[in-house]
Amino acid sequence: MKAFSNKKNKRRYSPRRKFLKSGLVLSAAFISGSTSISSCSGDNSTKSGKKTRLLTQDGNLVEVDESNIHESHKHCIKASLKEERKGIPGRKFVMVIDLAKCRNARKCIEKCQEAHNLPPDQEWMKVYLIKDSQHTEPYWFPKPCFHCDNPPCVKVCPVDATFKRKDGIVLIDNHRCIGCKFCLTGCPYSARIYNWKEPEIPEDIKNQQYSAETSVPAMIGTVSKCDFCPDMCRIGKVPHCVSACPNGAIYYGDLNEDAVSNGNEVVRFSELMSDKGGYRYAEELGTEPCVYYLPPKERIFPVKSGFKNLSEEEKARYKNIIK
Amino acid sequence: MIADNKNPEINNLVVKLLKKTGKKGYYWGFFLLLIVIAGTYALVIQITKGHIVTGMRDNVAWGLYIANFIFFMGLSYASAIISGLLRLFRVSWRRPVIRITDLMTIISAIIGPLYILLCIGRIDRLHHLIVYARIQSPIIWDVFAISTFLIGGIIILYLGLIEDFALLRDNHFIKAGKLRKRLYKLLALRYNKSPEQTKILYNNLDLISALLIPVAIILSTILSWVFGLTLRPGWNSTIFGPYFVFASIYSGIAAIIVALWIFRKAYHLEKYITKVHFIKLGILLLVLSILYGYFTFNEYFSIWYSSEKWDTKLLAKLFDFSQYGWLFIFSNYVGILLPIIVVAVPWLRRINNIAVVSVIVIISLWIKRYIIVVPTLETTLFPIQDTREAWINYSPTWVEWSITIGGVAMICLLFMLVSRLIPIMPLKEALDKEKIGNKNIVPELWDFNK
């Protein structure tokens, strides 16, 4: 952490700076991969002179000498539990899912499961086939946790094991969770998943210290769910589901900056909402979700194309919708 | 316990109530113990293997255990309300009923919370409920509520027992074991039947009874809020609080009738527990069945008529005979109409009939709790697009059933054990009644002649 206290290397950026600039940094960070800064002890001999901008844990952009940046382990702890509970200051994370672009490729699910060491039958991101009424067309509906601003799951938790952070993300401390399942019954969106048995994860990952931001490792008798990948945000990357989507259907970003990215392009959140008629699912429940949807208008793929690469089991899930 | 014949009436009663356990009693005790052991074995399996051994999954995350929890807590709260009302209104026929009612309060309040503990995935972290208690959560309200209530229930049972302990201590003609005598002496708290002490005792009995009634009403409302405060069809209802209160009292009266019937048979108390008691309690049952039926009709009629989409999905499940149709009819028609018919028609109004109807009421109210908990959880906002059977429909496993039945056996066993130690009917009051006839020994709450 010494790197950040070094005033020469530190340059504060106002969060209200032009979003394009941060977009640039974001895309630069996508290339550099998972990184961490080891130290900056003042030994100038090793400095390369090349600077890189990075997003710090407290949400500031800093310029760091490249020689101080090292590849980090996939699930290393990046923030203390106290910081994990607080969230990244000045941020308000949102997701926008363009239903016109989804064809049930299931890449978001696969990447999410891989990144969070989930078994194949645990899907934090689920893709539903929704048919609203008899005469309307069905459409594919990817559904992560909605990270509600008025979260019914957080309200009912008796031990504050699930909490709402200042940056809008709802996380779980599975060392505190007592497994009462009240949040499962409280959440109207079925976003929560209970670890009914001992999770089958590799020993080395199991022995890691739990981080609420990575939700790894899972623990028997506790709850887990989509975590909006704040660990990825901290290193300036978009969540796994966003980067995995082959059609760029999922956008993720900061409401305060009015910018969201699907990994390829950075767009204004407000423009997306106004141009494409963005909305939130089941608004009448008053949960104030942080996940927005763009209606399936002028779709790129026919609904049927979503059945192409599915296994028999996966096809059987939708048998009630398409006969 | 042997008594001589100085006071035949009380001796008769003491001999009847506290006689040595017979062969039959041992068989029953052993049988109940076996069921409890089987339940404990299932519990050990659940703790070691995790909740995967239950039928609960992500959609139906609560099942039998929560249904049992609200059922037994309901019984407990109801018993406190009933015994409080019987005491405060100086109901003349209350005497043989009141001790059983007080015992029901305590025993159900001990077993009920056990079921919610079974529903907790990490029992090893139970202390988090205190250490990290978050006052906004209805579960924490329940933690405080149940512990407060348990203390109140124990106080009222004990206050009611002090006179009997003193009687068992003082009357040397009642021959009991040394240890037993010493225990009675200790528990009698040097009560010497002086007018001052008696006055204090009865004032406190009245006070705690009066306090426990609103507490029990509030607590059964809190119990309903575990469901009523969520965004779920069939749960998120404004009448859930009073609905639960009346459902609890309804099941409580039925349980008291069944307990009275069993003790009457087991201890040959036909002289003390008479047809009058069954008819009076039967009439209470009738009144409550009408009240409860009224709430039930209101609840389902309003969501059926307005036919909001999510509610309609739930009702479709409840009305479907391949799913919950029969359970719905049994709990909402048979369980409400049958007691009305049996108690209202004079030639059906018999002790055994009322007892049988009470058993049916108990079963129907348990099923009612089940169809409050499970179908709602099977009705999610997003369609359940899953091929795993357990994720779509809940069906309890043998582990859940044996723990459930083990809990019921535990209640019976506790009743049996307690009835060996303390008289299941108030001795002092029975004696007073014999001596003074119809004149009430207990001071009136409101003396209008003054």
C-alpha cells in the first residue's frame, strides 16, 4: 500500500472527469490483465519510467510505474473485510442487459462458474426464457443478482451477514452467515443459492481466506450469489459475465460517471436508457434493482437460435414455454 | 406414592396423579424414547452431511421444520392466552384444565424453537444471533420474543404450583420418597398459606396472566411476520398477524381437549374432568372455528377475486387436485366445518366425538401451516426453469419426517415425565372446591360489592 502514499506517484482524479478518459483507462486495464502493485520503496534504480494508470481500492485513479506492477494470483485478497463492507467510494455500480442481443449462448454462465469455482448446477447468472403472455413473443432473459437499492434479503438477515455497500453492491460474509435461509425466502428474484452440501472445490482454493468480493471459497450451510465482481472492478476490469458475452449484451459501469461498458465499447448509461427504452424488471415490487434491461426490440437472433448448442437437460428446462 | 385415609378426597387424587408408573406407562415411555432416539439419529445425519439430506432446495428453502415451528409456537402462545383468560375471568370450570394448559405453554415453547434451529445450516454459529444481532430482522424479534415468553410461561406455571408443592410438603400422610419430599419442600418456597402470602401469590398470578395475554398476541403476530413481511404471494398479507393469532388459539383449544382426554383416560380422572369441560371447551372450539374460517375466507377470497398474476399462480397450485387440492380442502373445509357440526348438533356433542374432532382440527391446522409455507415457495416470480425435481417440487425426506415425529414424541415424553413429578391437576384448588362447594376461594378480580 506504500505505493499510494507516495505523493510523487499519486494523482487524484475527480470522479466527475470526462467519462471517456476513464473509459480509456478501463480499456487499457483490460489489456494489462490481473495485476497488483508490489511496493514502491523508493529504490529508483528499478524504475522503467513508463507509467500506467490504475484504479485504487478507494476508487481513485493513480499513476504507477510499470516496473512496480506484478501479475497477481487469481483469488488473492484485495481488500480487507472492513473495506469490503464499505465498498468503493464514489461509485454506484449498475448493469444493463440488452435483451435484443441475447441468444442464450450461456457463455456468461460458464465464465462465471469458472471464475467463482462453482459446480455446474450452481448458476449465479441464470438465463430464463420468458413469455409474458399468450400472444407475446418469448425472449431470453439473463438474470444476475439485481443488487437492489432496497434489498429485501438484507432487510431480513438476522446477523448482518449480507450487506448493502455504498457502491450499491450486495455481498455476503459467509463466515458470519448462519444459514437461516431467510434471505432465500425474502428475495423475490430467486437470486440466492444455498450450499446444501460440502462444496467440491480444489484444496488450495478451499484453504484460501474467504473474500466477500470474490465469494470464494464457498462454504457448506451458507448462502452465495452473484457478487457483481467488485474484485474485477478494483483492478479496472469488467465482471466475468460481461467480458464473456460473445454478443456484448451485458453492460456494466458506474452510474455516477454515467458510463457503462460491455468490454468492447463504452457508452453513456443515460443515452442507453433514453434511446433504447431501458427499464427495470418488476418495478412494482419497490426493490429498486441496479440491473436495467433494454427491451428485446429488433433482435439480432431469433429465439430458436438459443436452443442450438444446448444439452438435452438444458433444453428440457424450457419445455413449458416452447412445445 | 402412598397416602393414608385422613383426607380421602385429596388422598384419592394424589394417589391417582402421582402413583408409581405402571407397566403400561413404562412401555409407552420406552416407545416414545425410541422415536426420540430415531429423530436424534436423523438429526446427527443432517448435521454431519448438511442440509442436502433434507428435501429443501433453493426454491423451497423452508419446509417441514418451519411448518412445525409455527405450529408448536402457535400452540404455546395459544395456551398462554387461554390459561390467562380462564384465570382472569375466574371461569368456574377452569381448575382441571389450567395446569395442563400451563404445561402445554412451556413444553411447546421448548420444542417449537428446536425446529427452527434444525432449519439453520450452521448451528455452530448460533451465537452470532446474539453477537451480531441485527434488530431489523424478524428472526431477531423472534429470538427476543421466544426467550421472554419462555420465562413468563415458566413463572406462571411455577406460581400456580406453589400451593400444591406446599400441600405435598406439609401433609405427612402423603408418603413420598425422601428426595421427592426434599424437592417439594425446596420448591414450595416456605409458603405457609398465610393470608398475606396467599394474597401476594394470587395477585402475581393475575398480574403475570394479564401480562402474558398481550405478549402472546404480539408474539404470534411476530411469528406471522416471518412470512407477512416478505414479497411473496400468499405471505405478504395484512391480515396475517390476526390470522395467525386466531389459528393459534384454535389449534391450542383443540390440543388442550386432546390432552385432557388422554389424561382423563390415563389417570381415570372421570370424576374431575367431566363432560362439562369437554362441552365448554367444545363451544370455544366452535367459536374459534368460525373466527378462523372467517379469516381464511377473507384471505383467499380477496386474492382470488383481484386475481393478480403471481397470486393466481399460487391459487392454481392450491386448487389443483394433483398438487395441494386435497390438503387445501381438508385444512380449509373439513378442519373448519367439522367442529361446527359436531359441537352444534346436540346428539353429536359427546366427549369422544369432541376429542376426535379436536385431533382432526390439530392435523388440519398442521397441514394449513404446511400449505402456507411450501406452495408459496414453489411459486416464484420467475418461472422455475430447472430439470431437477427437488428444485421444482418439495417433498420431505425421511430425515425431516423422523425429526418431526421425534419432536412430537418428545412433547408426549416431556408431558409424561412432568406428570410423574408434579400433579397434572391443581390439588389445592380441587380440595378447596370439595370443601367449600361452589364458593370461590380465589379473590375476585373486580369486587363490585365494595
